[in-house]
Amino acid sequence: MSVIFLTTEFKRPLPPDKLSQLLRRLPPPLRQKASRFHKWQDMHGSLLGKCLLQAALISVGSSPDLDHLQYSTSNKPFLPDGPHFNISHSANRVACVVSAEHKVGVDLEYITDINFDDFKSQLTPLEWKNIHESPAGNRAFFDLWTAKESVVKADGRGIAIDLRQVEVIGDQPIELDGKAWHLINLTTLDNYACHLAIESNMRPDGLDVRDVRVEDILSW
């Protein structure tokens, strides 16, 4: 498979022994980083995201060793020898995407009530019109927002990109600075919007999507 997507939902804090079991899988710097979060949801998102990354790395034939994980000047994590990956966490769910062949990005957002006006400056006039005319309401906004963010995260420049450059019209490919990004809308995650962005001139043939249980992660 050319692209591996793994996600899991954690509805309650892990028991201390299970939490320690997963923390021991990470190198000390990542273990300490996960432990510094004040909210248990953020700590579990960080920890489980790295565990999903390790599993996805194995699936594409790479080492699950995260000792060489580095961060770009835009604070994007990466592995110097590849493969490409990205992680997103929102509320009680975390998602990870890995590809040995393509740059990838993922954005996951819990769907909640939101004031669209707060985001008007980051949307194009067409996007603004489409959201307000959509019967899907909040779902339409979060579908659009995760699409934009997945491209920005895959690109790696972060806030240096004006989000209005990333105009989303359905799931049509996005052109950004001479590169084409294909969007995949993952609609099967209840109460969440989620998009993948994949740098490719055509839609990749292989996409392996798995929604795994925390119990399964503990048994890996």
C-alpha cells in the first residue's frame, strides 16, 4: 500500500499500568514530551499518535525506531531517512498517515458549534459562499477546514502559507506553488471531520484505512 492511515479513539484515561506500558515504547525525549501535557486527552493523543506512527512505519517496511525524529523550522516532525508522515489529534481521537512515496498531511477536527465569522479572513469568497449555502452547516465548515489544514501540514511551511491560497472546491486537487495535492475526505469517523492531503500528480492507487481499538494498540 502506498498510503497507510491509522486512527483510534480513546474515551477514558488509560489505567496507570497500561499508560506506562505504552510510554516505555517511546524514546525518553518523546516520553517526557507526552508526560508534560496538563490535560489527559492531550497526553493520550500525543502518546497514541506515536504508537500509531510506529505501527504504520512497520506496515511500510520501515523501522519503528523514533530516536531519530527531528523537527523542522516550522516545528513539523520528520524522520531524516523517511518515510513521510503526519499526525493529528482532536478531542478523544488521534490519526496518523504514513507514505514511503508521497508527502502527506492529515487534519482531524471534532465537529462542534462554531462562529464562521471568526474564520472569514482565512477563507476565499467562494469558500465563504459555499459554507453559508450548504445545508450541512458545521459539518461543511469542518470538512473545508480540515482539507485546507491537511494541505498546509503536508507542505510543511505552516503559518507561512496564507490559507486563502488553498482554495477548496469539493475534493478537487489543490494547486499550491507548482505542486498538486490530492484530497481524500474520510467520512466514516462519527462526529469528526478528517482529510488527507497527498502530494501526487494522480490519486494514489493504494490507501489502507484502519480504525483500531486502544486494546489492539496495547497488544502490539
